Amino acid sequence: MPGHRIADWNNAYANGANIAGSNRWPAAWAEPAQAFRDALSAQGRARIDIAYGDRPRNRLDLFLPATAPKGLVVFIHGGYWLESDKSTWSHLAKGAVSNGFAVAMPSYTLCPDIRIAGIVREIGAAIDTAAAMVGGPLMLTGHSAGGHLASRMVTTSTFLAADVAKRIRHVVSISGLHDLRPLMRIGMNAALAIDEAEALAESPALLRPMEGVRITCWAGGGERSEFLRQNALLANIWTGLGATTCTVVEPDRHHYDVVDGLADPAHALTRTLISE
């Protein structure tokens, strides 16, 4: 019986080319994101462009609930570490904010102006900064490259402050890229510059989870097969390393709309993220 072998690595990781109507995004996110920012700013519940470092993109937005926060959610955007910023995703804070949690959304320096290892350090600084502003339990989530960064934060080589790491209750990696080695085969690596040493040092699937980690790996049923494989991969490996893991494949969702549940206070994705 013939086996399966990936012949076209660029296509294996190409989302837009394989999703009907993909030209709707990112505009489909930008409008609701702006409306959400404007609404919370008008209520005095948005703090925009808080500095967490010295570089121009070392800024985060903090969205606050109507009452004292129950805890803090941090959402880390995707874009293959090459594009996007925090302003495109603000509306995805709505689900957690409506449930009483503060939500921080950082931007970060993009490749090729930085290596992925440098982004990891920046995200650690962003989370530390937000955690100093909001007490209580801490939940991390991120989409695609952001899923990589969120799960990377709870490995034993984390750059989080020890007291911040101890507050993490749950991580939800949405369509996360957990093993960077395949990305060395695709054209965009000309800008990412991932080499074997960096792949081994920065791939969550190749690292050990911190003690007591609880992670949910969430993807859409209509994702590229490589994203589904990457989704299952981390939960599989970390189960064997003592983490509490869960794998979810949400039906009828693709790589772009799989995050939409975060904007809905009652959606399973939001409920899972903030669950005890």
C-alpha cells in the first residue's frame, strides 16, 4: 500500500489559496475590531498602546470588564510571524470580557526584523507587563503563529517571570504551529530564517511543558491537513510528558473563521478558555 508523503510544502501551509472567499480577510476582522475598540474606549474600559518594551511594536491593548476582573486573558495574534498586529483582533476579546475577564492583546516585532526566538522573548515581556496590571488567574491563547507563541510560554525554557508562570491556569492554542521544522521547507522561510537550532529550541512540541500545564489544542475541521496534524501533535506529545491535554476539532471551521468563537461569550471556545 502506498504511503503518504508531502510533495508541495508551500501548498501544505498555504491557507488563503485553499479557502474559498479567503479575500474577505483580514477586512472581515478589521471592522468589528475597530467597533469593539471604539465602544470600550467610550466606556473608559480600553487602554491602548501600553508599552512593554523599547521597540516600536512593543505595545499592547488592555480591555477591561464592567466590574473588577476575575483574571486575565492574553490573546496573541498570528500571521506566520510576518504580518498583522493587535488592532485586527480586538473584537475577539469580547467573549472573555463579557464573562468578567480582562484581555490583553500585544503586537510584536515581525520577521525578518527579528528572529522567532526574539519574538518569544517579546511575548514573555508583554505577558509579564499585562500580568502586573491585572491580578488573578491567567489564561493564554493565540492563533496560528500566536498558538505557537502561547504554548511556547508554558515550556520549561519560558521567559515568563516565575510568579507570572505560576498564575497560568489554561492555554488554548488555536490552529497552532507547534513544530517549526517543516516550515524550514517553505518559501517564506527566506524571511523567517528558521534553522535547525532555532527549530529545536523554539518548537513547543520538542520542549517539555512546565509542571501542571493544562492545554487545549483547537483547530477547525476544514483546516489544511498539516494544521490538523500540528494541532494533534502537541497534545499527543505533552500528554506523555505529564500535561493535562485536550484536542478539539471544531466542525465547519477553517483557518480564518476558527477564531470567531472568542467574540461570543457563550461559544465553546470562550467557555473552554476561561474554564476552571
